[in-house]
Amino acid sequence: MQKVITSEKVPIKLWLDELEEGALAQAKNVANLPFVFKHVAIMPDSHQGYGMPIGGVFASDGPIVPNAVGVDIGCGMCSLRTSLREISSDELKKVMGIARKLIPAGFKHHKEKQPLEWMPEPKSITPVAEQEYESACFQVGTLGGGNHFIELQKGSDGFIWMMIHSGSRNIGYTVANHYNEKAKECNEKWYSGSSKDLAFFPADSEPFHNYKAEMDYCIEFALSNRKLMMERMKESLVDVCPDVEFSNFINKPHNFAAQEEHFGKQVMVHRKGATRARAGEFGMIPGSQGTPSYIVTGLGNRDSFESCSHGAGRIMSRNQARRVLNFEQEKEQMERSGILHAIRNRSDLDEAPGSYKDIRKVMDLQKDLVEIETELSPLAVIKG
């Protein structure tokens, strides 16, 4: 931990040296919620989000805040280790070429419904998920856009790894927006002094249980989405390297709320762009597409509500990155390192390494949160 701010209702504990002004204002809003428990924890990759900073963690004494989970409910990472120790540039190109045909990216969906075994079954208490179910059958196993990626990596353990970052696609976005609007209506009626950006559902209320059920469904869908993409990546690799085997599958969401025990009390922990890091629990912390990622084990730090960063974190907005970064310089940096990258033109600069914090510094700032098990160097990437 780098510093503690004590000017608000509860302390704000920061695992970074400086927090941008907008993100700090959001953290202070969270710290002044009437039901906030103990303190607010801000991870080293934190930056401004909607309502609550990305990389923010707080526990509530009961209520649930949809905007403190975010619009991509269940977004997270998965990875697995292959039995390969080497893969050539030509093999990488073939694998990624096959994968691009099997896994739609950006706004694209599958042209046909995917097998129903990949679809969680909605319940009567999840009307939005039920409404979106048919279209989600075409979206499961798709990457999406923004900072979502598929990456092949070389591990410091000598093995080739695969890692995927993606979420709950349109179903999570629809659920998030629906219930955030419901929470605002509820708060305007009953809690007129509360922040619209952090509108909440009181514990044990009907909308609380409805949102929690829909959120849990989206988390399950996001896991299925990542698992199906990983199956397609395995197929792509087997096509090129037939004798390959797979192990060490890890999955971790980083946009969710969950009932947990902290400081001797059952509380609702909200993690928005933050990964759970209980003692001995495996997780992943990715860099940008030009920098290392890490397999880690948690240290169970109480002050972070047993959490860590979910990545490197942005140092500039997407529009700013497209405006100020040097396209040739960013592209040359990637090519010099031999990475099969996704920077094709200026519009891709929002995901260039220069738009992100230094992942090594981020890891250094959270030595009390996680222990590095394996460093993963990027070999080839597909971006949404």
C-alpha cells in the first residue's frame, strides 16, 4: 500500500502513488456511501470509470450497487498451459489465422446458434437474461471489442500459454443498464440524497435479489463465453501442432459483486476491474499487447479485501491515445519484439502499449497482494 486518504467517511487505501483527479473524486464518492464498510481499496492499475474507478474495491454492509460492478458483468480472464515449449512464427500465423475464422471479434457474432451446452439456463427471476437468451446463443464464444484479446505467450516456465480476456457481451451490457436505471428510480423515490452514479438496491429487497440473480447469470455466461473461445483456440492449435496437450486452466472474473466474509463480518464485496486474490489462489494479471502478463497467486491481503489489479491500467483515454501516440513508433516497437500484433492503423492506437501503464511498475506496487508464479511474454495477439 502506498498511501491512505482519511478525509472522507471511511479511509481510501491506495496501491499507487497518484490517482488521476476524476478517479479520485469517484473514490471519494464511494467512500462516502452510507453503507460502505471499513474502507475503499484502490488497485495500482486504477483509472477513471463510470461511477466508480476501474480498479476499485469496496465492501457494502448489505446493499448492492450495479455501477460498482460495471457494464461488462463477469468480464475476466482465462488461461491455460500447453505442452509446447517452442512454436515457430509460421505456426503462430497459421494458428491465429484459423482462430480468426472460428472466433468472431468486435461487433461480429456467429452466423449460427452455438451448441446449447455452452449456454447457462436462465431462470424466472432473470427476465432480462431470458429476453436476451436467443441472441446470446449467437454471441457465446465471441471476443467483443475494446481491450478484449486472445494471446499466445511464452512462459518463464518454458511452456507456451494461451490467455483470453472477454466478458458477457451484449447480455451483460443490457442487464447492467437495465438495473442501473432501476436503481436510480428506486433511489430517487426513497433515498433522494444518494448519488445517481452509485445508485443501489437495499439488501434483501426484491430488486436486490433480481439484480443479484441476473448478475450471477451474466458471470456464468461470461465464463462459458471464455471457455468456448478457449476450446476454439485449442482446436486451432491442434490443427497446426497435432500432439499438443493442455493443462492448468485458470478462470478469474474481475467485474462482479459477491457475499464474502471480511474483518469478521459478511459483506457484499464489489470489484470493478479488480481480481480476487485470496491466499494461494491462482490468478492472471495481463499487460498490454506488447508487454508481459503474469500468472500469480494471491497473498490474501485483508486491506485490499483480498484483491489485486486486473491488468496494467490505462494512462490515457482511447481518444487521447489515437490523437497523441505515434503510429509508426508503436508499430515499430511491436515488430522489433517479434510479436504478431494487432496495430494495423491509427484507430488501433487505443490498445497500443503506449496507452497503458508500465505493467512491471504495477506489479511492483502490489507485492503485498500477489506473488508472481510465471511471467508470460507475448508472441501473437488477436484484439477485438
